[in-house]
Amino acid sequence: MSVAASPAAPPLRPVMEPVPCRVTSVAKETHDTFTLAVAPPPGDPISAFEPGQFSMLYVYGVGELPISISGDPAVRESLTYTIRSVGQVTYQLVTRQPGDFIGVRGPFGSSWPLKEARGKSVLIVAGGIGLAPLRPAIYSILRHRGDYNRLVILYGSRSPRDLLYKKEFAAWGLLPDTQALCTVDYGGVTWRGHVGVVTTLFRHVRMQPKETVAMICGPEIMMRYAARELEARGLPPEQIYLSMERNMKCGAGFCGHCQMGPYFVCKHGPVFSYPQIKPYLDLYEL
Amino acid sequence: MRRKSYRLDENGLEALIARLREQGYTVYGPKADDSALHWRPIAGCADLPRGWTQELAPGRARLVPDSSSAMFHHWPCAEGLKAILHLSIVRVMAARRDNGAFRILDNPPPAEKCAFLGVRPCDLAALAILDRVLLGDRYADDIYQARRQGAFLVAIHCQQSAPTCFCASMGSGPRARTGFDIALAEFVEGEAPEYFAEAGSPAGLDMLEACGATPAPPEWARSVEEGCTRAAAAQTRRVDVHAAPQLIDALFESPHWEQVARRCLACGNCTSVCPTCFCVNYEDRTSVDGLEAERWRLWDSCFTQGFTYIHGGSVRASVKARYRQWLSHKLARWQAQFGTPGCVGCGRCIAWCPVGIDITEEFRQLQLSAAAAASYPIKD
Amino acid sequence: MAPAEMKNVLTSHPFLEGLPEKYIDMLSKLAFEVRFEQDEVIFREGDPSSLFYLILEGKVALEMGAPGRQIIIQTLEAGDELGWSSLLENTTKQFRARCVEPVRALAFDGARVVNLCEEDHEFGYHIMRRALALVAERLRASRFQALDVYSPKGVRAQ
């Protein structure tokens, strides 16, 4: 089996050099998650991304991290990232103010199979912050709605206060031929919605498994469960896609950190088809 | 391809070094330094390790006195050419604060005209592998490129093998086939060594002729071939690397990994001396006043505990998982990624491992355990 | 509910899928329809197990409370079953079941169902097999929940 990466066009600048971009807005999504928008230089390749790709974001003097792009790919004037504050660099990113600058490199990685899904129904299964890398795919599908059949968005989070994009999510559910269902692992006394892991939503989905493409993103355990469950329900495995995550220091295949079996998650992923990644998903400490 | 055979004496070799230096090359050669052989800049033949040879065995790499007058009676240096071409510490970015924003400063890669004298065939093969990884994939490493392009390579065929060598089974030696400007073989009959030389490039040919190389005696070429063949036959270690890709996934749960893990210190010596290991890490540094920031790139090793750190823990937390990753990558996964194995059979990891873990033996044990598992009868 | 409609409802409930008709008949004689209002509590933690429900409409939250904490750990809807522990003797309810939406369900006296299982072992096998599958699914989901996969630090044992 060969996993050769196809050569891209020659870069305009060294691939390790960040582009300073001005922060235009910082919006609070939940208690620990914020959405940052930056203004890339007009027409700069860093903003020409496909849904599912990520950027390497640099905080001056502090460090750099891979963050999935969570905005609309058709809007080139802005690059949007939804970031959960869990460590030093992410804390610095979410505490930026409009007018600050951060460095951006990319876009890197593989993308969601929007072309392959044309003419089919799309099932989006997101867990926690995993909805962020899927949102650009949702935007693209909504922009070209006629190219797809049913759209189902299933979203699971830890608790009601961890749900992202609440208003947008509700709006998606009201669109024709679209289902948007969410669930939480732990509900509070005022929560009137569904409680249970995200796979418990599958039985509420109206779809024809054979003509459905599933795009899954979330904690790895959740993705394993979801993919397995979907395959058991009749989705052809080659129509199931996952977005994997590993330690990345460069995003460009040099540092070697993100390897998972034969794959570099930064080059061959982060989006993988289920048959590609399945042999390696169940191997602990791979 | 028949190449014309030349003869160089020691004066010719001296002239070769001098001429390269005149042309602006930093000439690197194997130098005895700090109890081992390292690639160091040399000024002439006096800097070469005449009078020294190596004792190489699992967990043992010693420089010991040598009574012959040979200058190349040894095997690979402690590290491959990556020590010079894929720098272990290098700045990749500099930035400066600028009115609330920051500016990326010009940071030209540290280019150097490098010439290498005495490159073993395994190291030539390793260089081709690094070229594929760092220049031939989706993105090119501009630092490696700046130093690699224009490098002048004087290889040396191995007429003897060390106990730790297994280049023959990896197809990377003991005879250098391609990728060099000049290839030598050393003959020591009496007091002074003489050199069989062949050109591998127009630049190499020019250089040989300018250094007073004369046509070699007709039997020399065959003598070199025979010497290389003898050296290959003398190798007792081998790796059945063609079997690696199919086996490695099936062997993931093999109990043998636990056996290795008990001995492995996860010290990372193997990755440090391996001529093809390329993993790096990046470190961000600021000046105390915060006005200047830099990013530095350093060699890293998959054996470190934090190499796979994500979400509060490491994916490969155990030493077992880390050793398994290194061997699997080097022998099998590299083939899927880059078309060839990552190993060239130089044997450095065997010699420089403090506890003498032998990659060839470990793979052999894994193959045996796979065969045993396959033939284990399942009772009805 | 008329007997014919009762049989239809039972036959189409996922929990009883594939149950032979004669056993549907037996169950239809035991079942009775119940309705609960929003926020009504069906059973409390510690209640002696007695009734077993097949939910037809609405939503029930299974919840647990402690000082300063009240957590819903699962919601059950149409097509789900509630109170499987009633099929085991000498157990009490582990959670509180509260209606998040008005609920309509078919209720069974667990003790009577168990008696029927004793009298007709084939019936018992059918019921227990379904109960086992149900409990297995709940266990799987609970374990997944226990992993707390959305926690920022992932899952750590130490």
C-alpha cells in the first residue's frame, strides 16, 4: 500500500513562515471556547481553504498550534477559528483582542468529501469541538444545496453549556429537508432536550444508508463508536469519513510527530475515509 | 555502466582536499574526536584517522589503535551526513514586534558549500532517502535544500565489513553505485595507501584529472569488486525487509515487543545516530524585553515521552509502543510513505545502543513469532 | 384502549419486535395505558421496583441528584422502555424518572410478567432475551458516557 502525497504548487513563501494577520473579532461560544476571526492579506493563499483543512496559528513569542478552520470557505476576507482554551497557546489565542496580530500558516491537510457526496444525502456527526471543522462543510453544502439530498446534522456535547453555535444550529434545523438534532452526555434540571451519547440519535435519523455519506468529527472514542454503529446500520464504509488528530509541530510533514501507522495526519489527513483508517483505529498506542 | 578507473596516491588525495577548499568548500571528513569518529572540517590528510580503527559490536563503539597506514580503516562515523546537512539546531524564523503587530524578518537558511570525503555507501543511500523525505515530498525543506544542493561527495567503497554492518541485505552497499561525485577504494600494500578512484559526475571527473589521477592498473577494478563481494559475504546480520510491510500490522500485538521494552531505555541514541531519522521539534524563544522572537528547530526523537502528546497524555505512553513505532516505521511504514525502507544497514543503532539492542535480531524474532502464530494449531 | 388497538401498539413497539402473536396476546391482557403530565415524577430513586413501561409518546428523563447537583443521565422517548429492573425481583429503582414532556405509555406489573415467565419458560426466554439486549445497550452507552470523552484532558486513569 502506498500513501504518496501528491505534489502541490510551489509555495510563494517558505512553508514554515507565518503570515501576521489582524484579529477582527473574538466571540465567546461557551465558558472555555471562543471563535476568533482574522483578516488575511487580500487574496493570500492562506485563506483559500477546503472544508476540513487546518491552519497553524502562531502567537508571537509563545508558540504554534494546529487549529481547524471553522468558517465559510467562500468568504476569503476572513479566516475563522473556534478554539477551546486548554493550555498555554490556546489560552493566549482566545485572549487576543480585535487589533492584535497572530501568525497563520497553511492551509494544510485533506478535506471533507464534498464532491464525492454530491447527489447523495449527507450525515454530519459531531462531538464537542468537533463541530468546528465540520461547520465549513455545512456552509458549503448549504451554498450548493441543490447538489445534495437530505442533510442531517447530529451533535453531541458534554453538557448543555458546552454546545457550540446554538443559534446557528437551531436555524439549520428549520431549513427544508434538513434535520439538526443535538444531545448531551449530562443534562441539567432545566434541559428539555435529549440526553445520551451521540450514537443514541441515530435511530431518529431518516435516511437511506446506501446513499448517505457520513462525516464524523469529535473525540476519537466517539468517532470509533459512531463509525462502527453507522456501518452496522448499512452505510457503506467507503462513504464514512473521520477527521483524526495527532500532535503536530509543523503541519507540513517534516517533524514526524503526527504519524499514525503509515499516515502523516497533517498530509494524508486529517480527513480519512473509514477504510483507510479503520485498521489503525483499534490499535491502542499506535 | 562502466566507469573509467583512476589511481590516486596520497599526494593526490591531499591535492583533492586542497582543491576543494580552494573552490570554497568546507571539506568534512571522518575525524577522531571525543573518542569517536565524527564529521569534522578537515584541512588535509593529517586530519584523517590514520592509525585508528573501530571496534563495533552491539552496545560497543570504540576507537582503537590501528597499526596499518590506512586512512579509511574504519566504518561509519557516529552520525550520518545529516549532522551537517540536516542541522541539529537551526533557526527557522525570526520576528520583531512592530507597533502592536509583528514583522517576520528575513531569515536566510545557513547555506554552506559542503564537501564530504570518505562517505560510506550506506551513508550515500541514507542521503538519497533524506532527499526523498525532505525535498521530494509535498513540501521542500529550504534549509536542507540550501545545504544539500551543490554538496560534493567523495565516497569510499567498503572492502571489509564491521560485525554490525548489514548493508548488503538492505541493498545499500558495500559498493557505492550512484549518488557520488567521486568514489574511492583504499589499497594498503606497504607504507603508503593508494586509491582506486572513479568519477560519478562531470565535476568529479574534472576534479580527478586536476588532482593528477592516472589510469588505474587494469586489475584494480576487479579487485575492488572482489573486495566488496567479500565484505558483503562476511556480513552475518541481515533483515528480510521485503517481508516487513505485510508483517508489521499483524505483529502489532506480538508479545515480543514486551521483551524488547524490558531492555530499551528509550534513550534515543538510535534515532540520534541513524542517518535517516529526520524528526524535529520547534521551540519558540523571545528576548527578555519581548521585542524579538525566534523559532528554532531541533532534532527530536520518537522515543521521547512527549513526542505524541495530545489531550493531556501521550498516545505512545509506554516504551514498548515507542520502540515498536521506531522499528515499524524504519523497516515497514517508511516503504508505504516514501517507496523504500528507511534503514540502510549501517549498523550504528546496534553499536550505539547502550544495551546493545539489535534491530536485525529483533525483526528476526518478530518474524519467528509470526511464523509460530501462523502454524499454531487451533483445536476443534 | 381497545384490545385490538392494544395488540397493534404492542406488536409495533421495538422492544417486542418479533414476539410470537400468542405472547402478544398474553401481554395485552396485562398491559394498561398510562399518561403523565410534564414534570410529573414516574418513580423516585429507591422506589421498590414494580412497574415496567413501554413509552409511546413524550420524553422521560432519568436523573440523579446530590446536594448542589442534579444531572440527567439519559432521556427516553417513544419506542424506548423504562424500568427494566422491574423484571428482576427484590430491586429498587436506581434513578428518578421525570417527564420532560407529557408521556403516554403502556405499563405492566413487573411481578406479573415474571410470574408468566415462570409458568411459560418459552415466553420467559423471549422476554429475558429482549431485556438482556436492552440492558447491554444501556451498559454500552453508560460506559461511553463514563469515559467523559469531551473533557479537555481527554480520558486519564492517573
